[in-house]
Amino acid sequence: MIKLQKILLLTFVVLAAGEVNAQSTIELLGRHETNFDFYSGSTNLEVSKQLIVKNAGRFYDYSYNADRGYGYGGGYETLRLEFETEKEIENTSKLIGQGHLTIDFVDVNGVILATIKFPKDRVALAFNADLSPSRKFYSVDLLDVPVLLLENTVRLNINSVNMK
């Protein structure tokens, strides 16, 4: 009888573990759907999907010469704002070189609560240029963005700027 109980318990544990692994990638990352209005200049970006997910970030630096060298690095957990659109962010081509995105966080009354610069290494863009219209997938690292700022924001004004 005890052996049967152990077998049943083991079967239950294995089946329960299988259910946990069946979660989607987005569920495992801790997604939170958002409802921001996205604009670039006066253009409504008409975002079709948007969410905030937990993700990993990294930092590192190194240098070396013939005599010596050094290196360091680390990782951290961060939030990323991800969205999909067919529209262009103004001046996206200016992200080449020393460009960055600026995002105005706007409240329900139209007041800009904060403007934050995101260097290009904290912004990811993926798309297929052969498709027309091309869907663009953006991901912005929200490291150092206060969660309460996000909580009070209803509109994001996004622009690309060249820092030359």
C-alpha cells in the first residue's frame, strides 16, 4: 500500500512539473500588457501589440595590450517595453552612429511627466524590409525608469535624435 502511494505521489509530481513547463515564453517572462498611446512627432504609431516583460541585461568592459589586460562584466534583471507597429518613428535613420531615442512620458492631462534618453544600445529594432508594409518590433530597456512614472503615463512621444 505504501509503495502504491509513493508511485501515485511521484506520478503527480511529474505531471505537475509538465504543466509548469507548458507555459508560454511570454508568461514565463512575467509579461504585463500595457495600454499606452504611442506617437512620434504628430504621427500616431497605431501600435498593434504592446507589453512590458522582465528580461536580463548585461554590462561589460575590457581592454588589453601586450603587457596586461582587464575585463569585467555583470548581469541584471530589467523591464523592457516592447511594441509592434507598421509606422516609422521619426528620424529612425539617426540612430546610426551616436543616436538615441527620447521618450516623453505624458499623463492623462497632457503634461509631460519626464523625458528620458535611451541610448541605442538599450533599444532593439527588428523588421523585414522585404515586406510591404513592414511590421517593426521595438524593445526598449526600461532600466532606471521609475515604475510609478509608467503607472501615471497614458501616452509616449518617441523620437530619434542624433547626438552629433
